[in-house]
Amino acid sequence: MKTMRRSIILKMAAEAYELGLDVMSGRATRDENGRWLIDRHILDEWLQEHEGEDLVLILGSLEDNAPVQTRTCHTCGRDFTDLECPYCRASRIRLRGEP
């Protein structure tokens, strides 16, 4: 996998964790009982904790080779490959003191 794409996926997971969301990462496998595991965590039990809730589940494979899309910022016009324009983000933090 391209390093940039892997980095973006891991950054998105870190931001979700900072928001207090449940984040799980690791290799997906099945145990001898046919249950899905991510590392040593049983996925069924993890999902059962949120039964009845509206959820958004994002799966990002760290092994795919999809290219990273370069986007153009609608505010400053610069090209970037991150989740948001790093120049505008730095400016926003500097001027407003907020991320």
C-alpha cells in the first residue's frame, strides 16, 4: 500500500479516537467457532455493545493499493492529499485557536 494512503487512514482513525469513538484496528480473522476477530477482539461482542444504535462503520484496508486522490481546496486553491487542507487548518488554528 502506498504510504500516503495508509497514513491518511491511520490519521482518520486517530481523529475518531480523539472524538471518543470506538476504534478497533488489527488483522481480521475467524476463530475456531467461526466468530470474527480483529486482533484478539471479538467483533460480535464489540458490535453488541451498540445494539439498537444508529452507527457508521468505516473499514479501511491498510493493504490495498488504491491511489490517493489529490484535491483542490475551495478556500485557498492549493492542492492537497490529506483529509483537509493543511494550510487552511494551520491558519484556522493560528487565528481562532481551534482545530
